Amino acid sequence: MNRLWWALGALVALLVLNVVVTPSFFSIRMQDGHLYGSVIDILKNGAPTLLIALGMTLVIATRGIDLSVGAVVAIAAAVTCEYIATSSDPGSASTALVGMAISLGLCLVLGLWNGFLVAVLRIQPIVATLVLMTAGRGIAMLVTDGQIITVNNETYRSVGAGFVLLPLAILISVAVLALVAVATRKTALGLLIEAVGVNPEASRLAGVQSRTIIWTVYVFAALCAGVAGLMISSNVSAADANNAGLWIEMDAILAVVIGGTSLAGGRYSLTGTLLGALVIQTLTTTVYTAGIAPEITLVFKAVVVVVVILFQSPKVQALFRRRPKRPVAEVLKPQEVAS
Amino acid sequence: MATLSVSKVPSRHLPVVATFALFVLTFGAGSVSFENFASGQVFANLFIDNAHLIVLAVGMTFVILTGGIDLSVGSVLALSTMIAAAGVKAGWPVPLVIVVVLLTGSVLGLLMGLMIHKFDVQPFIVTLAGMFLARGLCFVISIESISIKDKGYRALGMDRIALGGGVSITNNVLIAVAVLLAAMYVLHLTRFGRTVYALGGSEPSARLMGLKVGFTKVGVYVVSGFCSSLAGLVFSFYTASGYGLHAVGMELEAIAAVVIGGTLLAGGSGYVLGSVVGALVLGTIQTIISFDGTLNSWWTKIVIGALLLAFIVLHRLIVRRSSA
């Protein structure tokens, strides 16, 4: 719980800063049955990052990492747009649905591939997913032939730019968040994932199907990346194999880490990831509204990450505690146990 | 019988031998397919065009040997080109520019190393923050690219050194070779270098042996930061410009060169020479694709991905065999 406070603190500080700069920051207005406002914008633009960060949280909880999600975003976007653009009826709803289904199916296969490398061949996750990270963008460019493909399909557009009172992208991300929360916290799944992350060998000996668990989280991460890819490309009705989802894997990893989940695996926090994703997106938006060149956002991102990480590190936490905790061996002295 | 001759090679040398074989194979494939490929100048151009990658890969090897990773190298390279270009434009003397650039890279490396060691934060996250910081600082200097017009500075990059037989190289090649030799000396013949290997083998053991674990751990990031800024200078000689979007994703190419070069990402095993050959393999693939003319640039990425996979699986098999 302690670790969440730093992420929450960073978020509140950013929000306060925004209100000071733009007093109308929190105002939300209703127009044509849609809600608009800065806060809604932050949530909408942060939706793909949040979605990918959710998948990443579970992967990191198993002591893994998935560098390939950005490439998967590009592939999902490329495949869907290519399918819609080359079909006989590029404007129809069914074309869009089939295109999205095909590309999510492909993402499932890509997740299985990552899972195979990590769970079966037991390759370090960072290298295993580096393969798809490098090759993936090449594959996406192969699909689009190096061009930016634009599509004109209302159904597809609604995934990233549609509204049901709130932008659809927000609703999708929140739905996935709720789904993951229920699936991992109301069943034993979350515990099993953490067990694999704490000690894969011990959990295997204890009867946890660690191979299946690892496989599942990589497939889930790839599917999240696929949906995020659909959101990103449908928002602009185009697929750019070079730039779609560029560095989003880094943003997602930062969101997870700011949220207090350790890269060493084990305990994870979905609330933390939500906060982390919000911190990153709010920061980006703040820099935009403050009139600073968007490229310089990276400097602020680096500073926020360093500050949050340092405060979360055990050594700094120890400085804050007035009395250091007594080591376990001292607490359980033999004579005390005997008495 | 074939297996017998292979098994004579110690298994720790096997990945490097495989990398050499791969290099000969790709260069040979190029030579067979294209008429003018097998010339001394094409070979020399591999070094000229990839000098910066070689320098980056050498620095990255130090970090990866300790079991760490440095994601900031591409951004630090870009920042270095930017500082160099802005400095030259402001009329600083060239030696001062070079010193400032190398100091910036080394200090960034030092700060990242200290954060990793003193605060127990994973190298991945710290160097990711470093990557964002360096890339962002480029744009603080200028959003646009800055071309270098100083004649003396440009001469450093353009001057050709004839090797005879019509083959010539640039200063950059000399820098890259010097870095390689220095790195080989440091890794194999100094206390620091041996500690790097020990640290990658097992940190607790290295600590129990009384080795300077902290110093070495911070030191490899300083080495990598220094190499990145040197690679930045090399790159600015090569392109005569500074730009915040130079070398985007170059850290992945450097990591790929190290992995293809036979260094284990878990640390403790590998050679800088392998990384350099790894970088040359990547360069050869690019040369083949540009010679061909009909293949598109994205094939480079797909081929690099496939090679990475092949070498990772090879490592797995070797590790499994030697532990069995």
C-alpha cells in the first residue's frame, strides 16, 4: 500500500499544477450527448497505454517482461487496415469486424509465440520478446508495403474515436481493467501468477501449472496490445507501421513500475498500474497545455520516473522509517520462543 | 565425426566461433550474389559505416557481461551529436567540444550506475529513464537538426587514410579499432575486467571473494556512457550533423550485435570481439540489402529478428549441454 502513495502523490501534484495553470481544468461539458473536457481527454489518450500496461502488469508479476507489445500494436493496426482497404466492401460494418477478428487472432498467435519462447524454451523474457520487437515492425511494414494505409470505415472508427456518453476507448480499457481485477483477485489466478513470479521452481513443485500461467499472461499481453493497436489506428483511421505504438512498451513498463509493481516479479497492483498510466498521460497532457515543445516531455517523464523510483526504493524507504525494523532472527530469540 | 571436431572447441568459445562463421557466410553470400561485393573497399566500408555501432556494442558488452543492460546508448549517442554540433556552431574549439561530449556521456553513465548500485533499482528502469532524459535533452538544445560547418571538424570525419590497393578508411575506423583493442585489454588483463566477468557469473560470490563489486558495477555504466558519447562523436564525424532523432532504436541494434556476438544476456560469458563481429554481421546484411536494390529495408529488421532468435536458441542449447 505504501508504494501506491508515491504514484498517487505524483498524480495529485500534476493535477494541482494543471488547475493552477488552467483553472477550467476539471470542467466537463456535455455536447450532443458526449462528454468533453481535459480530464476526459487524458483518460481517452491514456486508454491504449493503460490497456497495454494491464497486460504488462501480469507479465511482470510472473518475473517476465514483454518488449514486443509496441510491435504487436503496429501489426494489429497494419493487418486490420490492410484487410479493410483491400476488401470488396471497405465501408461496411462486417468488413471491419472480420478485419478486427483476424488481427486479434494473429495477436493471439504472437502471444503464443512469446509464451512458447519463455515458457517452453525457457529463454529470458527480455531477449525472447526482443526478437518480436525487432522483427515485428518489419512484419508490419511488410503487410502495409511500407505505406501508411488510410481507411474509411465508420464501424472501425468507432473503436478509437466513438462515444457512448464517454469515449469508447475509455470504456474498453476500464472494462478490461474490471475483468482482470475480477479474474485475478476473485479467483486463485492472481495468487498463482504471483507464486510463479516469486519462485517459478517452487511453485512448479507445489503443483502450480507455471508453464500454462506464463503462456496465458503473454497471450493476454499480446491481446491487450492488439486491442490498443486497433484503438490507436482507428482513432486516426490509418495504420502507420513505423510509428504506431512506437515506445508504448516503455510507457507501459514505466506505468507498471510507477504503480509499485517490482520488475523482480511477485506482488503486483492493478490500482497502481492504473495510477501509473494516469501519471504518464497527465504529464504528457500537462506539457502540451503548458506550451512546451512536446519532444521535451521526455525530460519530464525521466524526472518523474527517477523521483518515484527513488522514493520507492527500499534504501530510501528505510531512511524515512524512524526505527529500523529488527531482523527476524532477533525477534525470535530461542528463549522467547521457549517461554 | 563432425561432432567430435566441434566438441574440441570449448563450449564458451562456441557462440563466438558461430558468429565468425555467420559473418563469413553472409559476406560470402553477398560475394557470390553480387559482382563487386567481394572487394577490399566494401569490406572497409563495413567498418566505416558501422564504426559507431561497433563502439556502442563494445560499451554494451561491458554492461551485459555484468548481467545488466543499458537502454540509453542510442539516446546518449544522439545527445552527443547534438552537443558537438551546437558547440561547434557556438564557436568552441574542437578539442573542448570533444572533451565536453565525452564528459557528458561519462557523467550520465556514472549517475545511472550510482542509481543502480546505491538504490538497488533495476538497470532496465534506470537506463530507460536515462534514455528518455538524453533524448529529451537533445530537443532542449534544439528541435531542428544542426549541421556542422566547421572545416576542421568535418575534415576529422572526411579525411581518408589509404591502405594501399585502392582501399581507404576514415579516422572513425581507427577509433573503433582502438576502442576494441582497449576493451580487450581492460576485460582480459586488468583487475576491473576480471571483476566484470566475476560479477556476471555470480554477484554474491564476487562479493564474498572480496572483489570491488560496487566500483565495478558503477564502472561498467561509466564505460558504456563513455562509449556512447564517443560513438556520438564518431557519428557526428560521419554525418557532419547533430539531430535529436539520430540513432532512434540504436540501443536495440547494439544489444542485438552483442547477443549475436555470443554474449549471454544473463552475464558472465562473452567477448567484445564477438560483439564487434556481431555488429559487422548486421552491417553486412544492410549492405546486401542495399546492393540488391529490390529488397525493402524492412527485411533488415526481420532478418535481424531471425538471427537473434537463432543465436538465443543456440545459447540455450550450449548452456543446457554444458550444465548436463
